[in-house]
Amino acid sequence: MDKSENNKPGFWTLAIPAALSQITATAEGLITEEATKRLTQYGSNTLNAQKQQTALGLFFSQFKSPVTMILLFAAILSFFL
């Protein structure tokens, strides 16, 4: 980030036309050339699908923390005392 970007006012302080011109857009959206440029520069706006965790896997993942293990051990110990 160059220093000139640090001196720009926040987009929320600008009037709508000034904010739109700052991001090279119109009230209807980006112009085709700008959309193509951003698609090339940043890639498509998608999320990668992740494997869903099962309910049982989620339950057992809660016991990975050492603090949780200590509390579980203390609860079991106090139950038998």
C-alpha cells in the first residue's frame, strides 16, 4: 500500500458519486472493462467447498484442549469421591 492511499478519506465519508468514481463504478455496477480487469486480477468470487464434519466428529473435537481434559478428569474424579 502506498502512502497516497493512507491520505484518502474513508469511503463512508464521501458522497455517493465520489465513492463510485473512486472504485470505477456506476450506480448500475461496474463497467464491463473494470469487471473483467478485477476478475483477472482477483479471480472469481467463490468459496471453496470444505468437507462437512459429522456430529460425532464435532463432539469429539471439543475434547482436544488440555484444559478440557483436565476439567473432564476432575469431574470424573469428583464423581467417584
